[in-house]
Amino acid sequence: MEALQIRLWREASPTRKMQALAQLNASSKMLALAGLRSRFPQASETELRFKLAGLLLGDELARKVYGEPPHAK
């Protein structure tokens, strides 16, 4: 099975590989947001997005890009 998966990846076009990467990225963001929602059930969507940015970019860069986060609960 592993050999087949490797062969399919090698034969995939660059476009297909980028599509798969984009899907993996979207899935990981959804899972991270779900985890944040369970850890911070009272947080607004805006607060959760800031927390996600902190996870993805690090707090310092997230603040530079998005400004100061809203009041966290």
C-alpha cells in the first residue's frame, strides 16, 4: 500500500499536489479551530481567529499582522 501511495504521489501533477496540500492545510486549520473552541467555549469567533493566528504565526508576528487581540475570556 505504501509503495502504491508513493507511486501515485510521484505521478501526480504539480497542480494535484498543490490541491492536496491546500486540502491538508484547510483540514488542519479546522481541527485547530475545533480544539480552540473546546478549550475556550466562551470565546467569540474573532477571539478564536486571533488564537489560531497565534498558533500558526506565533504571537509576535500575529500581533504585527492583525494588531492586538480582542479581550480574551
